[in-house]
Amino acid sequence: MKNGGEMAKRGYPTWDVGVVMNEFAAKHPDQVVADVKAECEGIDYWLKHPKETVDIIAKELSLPAEDAERMMKGTTIVPCPEQLTKDYLGTPGQFGQFADTVLATATVLKDQGRLPSVMERAGYAAFIDPSYLVKALGK
């Protein structure tokens, strides 16, 4: 099995994203912001305390620490402020590279017969809402 870093080098970036239903977000926007903020705190902890994070991941996944560390080395962790750039989510009103990645993924899935059709980029971009990340970061 290939890790995310190896797949990205081959032109197939992989992403770990959070998804929330529009209805839930509309009813509980503060909860969505709190969840995003907690995710950012986890990312910060990983980046600042990699050795401790290995132990946490190993314990959570019931893996030897060496396996958890190998998995972590194949994962690029993007600090939350950097996610609000053109290389990632972008900002409210100016979508970043992630919309292109979703379109490319949909195209591959359609070519494989696993997806019936592909939308235009704008259709996928409409599902990306960095405003919750902006609020979580206090911007």
C-alpha cells in the first residue's frame, strides 16, 4: 500500500478532510467552528510534539510505535493558517487548489466507472467553505 506522500509524488494527492452537512452547519455553526478549532489544536500538537504523537497514534490504532512513526512520515500535516492559501482551501470567495483536486479525483472515478458524471470545478468548489476555519483561527 502506498502512503499519501508517495501517491502525491505520482500525481495523486490524497487529503483528509472534515465534512459537515449544510443543515447541521446552519443550525450549529458554533459547534462546527469548535470542531475545526479542535482539529487545528491537534494539528499544532502533532507538529510541535511528534514523538508524543507517535505514542498516541500507536496506542489508538494498537500498532507498534515504529509503524505509527512510519505512517506519520508519509503524511504531510498542513498548519491551519496555511490551509487558507491558494495551495489548499483558499479563502471565502477565492477557492484554492483543493477544488481542482476534487475535480481531478471525480474525473478518475468517472473514468473507472465508479462515478456516473463529473461536475464543473465550480460545482465542487461550492462544497468547500473555509469560513469555519477563518472563524476558528479568529481571522
